[in-house]
Amino acid sequence: MSLTQTLTPPQTTTDNRKYDYDLVIVGGGIVGLTLAAALKNSGLNILLIEARVTSAAVSKGQAYAVHMLSARIFQGIGIWDKILPQIAKYRQVFLSDAEYPDVVKFQTADISTKTPELGYVAEHFALLEPLQEFVQNCQNVTYLCPAEVLNTQTENDLVTVNIKVDGVEQKIKTKLLVAADGSRSRIREAAGIKTKGWKYWQSCIVAFVKPEKSHNYTAYEKFWPSGPFAILPLPGNRCRIVWTAPHEEAKALCALSDEEFLAELTKRYGEQMGKLELLGDRFVFQVQLMQSDRYVLPRLALIGDAAHNCHPVGGQGLNLGIRDAAALAEVIQTAHQAGADIGKIEVLKKYQSWRKKENLAILGFTDLLDRVFSNNFLPVVVVRRLGLWLMKRVPMLKTFSLKLMIGLKGKTPELGKM
């Protein structure tokens, strides 16, 4: 589906038409769309540019845990009622270490919440399509897809974005450029922003399965010496598995026949849901941790995977990007309403100081979880199982851990307050 709108700069742009748009967002995925949607009533004129009509994540059937804070942000935007019917809820999370019998069960009773759910699981299209529809109905947003960003030039008071639409090159002038163009962000690289991090020794296998018995609205995070293994419930009594294993083992598992793969899968999955049926293809992707040295420069901000990547344990990645979008929207809308220049580094540093530290904490947390649980070194095994024993029996530790996992620690954007 083409989403291209006629590229006619708005008539209400400020500063005597010095700028074509107040804000240009490069990347029309879930995070870029969330930022545009969050700015619906901001008074800012926005151009959202996306290169691909068909999302690779949709074609691979990607799915995500949607944490409680992300759900509240979507509710604050006014889109949650469109998303909720298409996704699954989970009411409890079971955390375990291989065959160790002390399973930690997280439930809504462990925190004070107005909903009976701890979180949700959504396929990519279930978030993308409602966001696209919402943004196309925002009068202050022009959604341009497919369109290619050729290059950008930053001056003291504006950014010129050179784009190609239907083979025709155009120049767009804006106060602020936002990179939401993924972990290989060309905008970030062109700006010379360095990153730190590493690729893990592990890859992730993702697939859909249909169990014989009901998933009972339960999510599982099982730690094995080869890596974490997650089971996420989906509508239609389907489940999404995220199976982490060393690279060669992951490749070998994906090369198995369906019957052989299901036999190996059942060993890790357990028998609580009966016989498993494999649905569709399996996909493998490498796992990495990355943190940008900075999230902002004058007239530039990074959000989502353009700014950071983390291990998939705990399903944090997309949720961090959604929080980035809500935080940046709040910072620049507040600045705009106060008559400030939204592209000034003094404004953008407020976003960076808010999100960079919080994201680093989660990146460190997921890295620690993976390293502590993905080995058989006896002293580490003893320590982590003691940690599970304590978490199960010390309510304050259990509540803190749960709130950290579902986004209820740290500064909450106004959109996410209830």
C-alpha cells in the first residue's frame, strides 16, 4: 500500500516560510510513527519519510512484548482502542532457570495496576497499521512513502534534507531532523555519531507455534545455558517463540526438518501446553548491544534503534523506542509552546539526559541477565538460583524487578501517566 501524499509544504509554517516543516522524521516504522502521532496536537508541522512500502518486519511476522508503559503511551495518544482488539494480553509471567524447580511467577497482584494484564503481545502489523491510519488523519503530518533521503546539510538555524520521490529530487528545510531509521541509521552515520557495543555470541530463532492446549494468557522466560528462551502468547491460541542459542547451534536448529525442529523445541518449551504445531517459517537474526555516544546534535535527535539496541531478553527493545518517542515529543512540544527553537541543542539535551541514562540502565540489565544465566559456571549458577529464590520470597525485590521489566521505573512521559 502506498502512503505517499502530495508533498506540498504547509501554509502555516512559521518564520515567513524559511522552513518547509518544523520537524522531519526519517523512518516510518513503529517508533517514527509513534513520535508523529504523539505530536498530533503540538502545533508543529511534520514530514514523516519512509523508504519502503512493505515492511520487512511485517513480511517476517515479527512480534513484540508491549509493556504496560507502552500501552499507556498509546492510550495517551488516543490509539490504544484501535490496537487492543488485534493483540494478546498476558496476565502472568513465569521466570525459570532450566530445570530448577523454583519458578518465579509474576502476577498483577505484585503491583498496583488498574488493569488485569501485566502486558501484551503484538505482531508488527497490529501496531504498524493503526499507527499509519492515525497519522494519515493528523492534519499536521505529511506521510511520504516511498521516498529516499539522499543526504542532509546542517546549518546554524536549519537542516536541508535532500530527498527523492518518484525519481524527482527535492530539498526540504526544517528546524529539526529526527532519525528513526533503525540500527544501521544512515542519518546517525552521516552525522558522525559513534556507537559503543558488541555483537553477542548468540543468535535468535523466532517462529510461531500453535500449542494443543491453551496458553492461558501466560508469558514464559526460561533461561538455558545456551541462552534465554521466551514464549509469548498471541491471539488464536498461537505463541511466538524467541529462542536464543550460539550462532552455529541456531543455524543448525533452523536447518532441521519441521519434525526435528519441533522435537528440539519441545525439550525447551515443556509439556504444559501439549503437542506443538509449527506455523510458517523460522527466522534467525544476530543479537547485539549498541549505545550511541550521544542522542542529539544541534538540529538532530536519534530515537529507537537508531540510538540503541539491546539483547531481546525481557522484550525491552521496541518499548525503549516507544518511550524515546514519547519523551522527545514532550520535550519539543513544551519548548515549542514556550516559543523556543525546537532544534536548539539546549532543548534537545533535555531529551538526551532523560533517555540516555535510562536506556543504558536497561541495556546493562539485559546484558547482565544474559551473561549470568547463559553459562554453567557453578558459582554463577549458585548465585543466580539464590537470586530467584529470594525474588520468589521477598515481595519488595519481586515488585522492583517486575516494575523494571514493564517500564514502571524511571521518569514517566506525560502521555503515559494515568
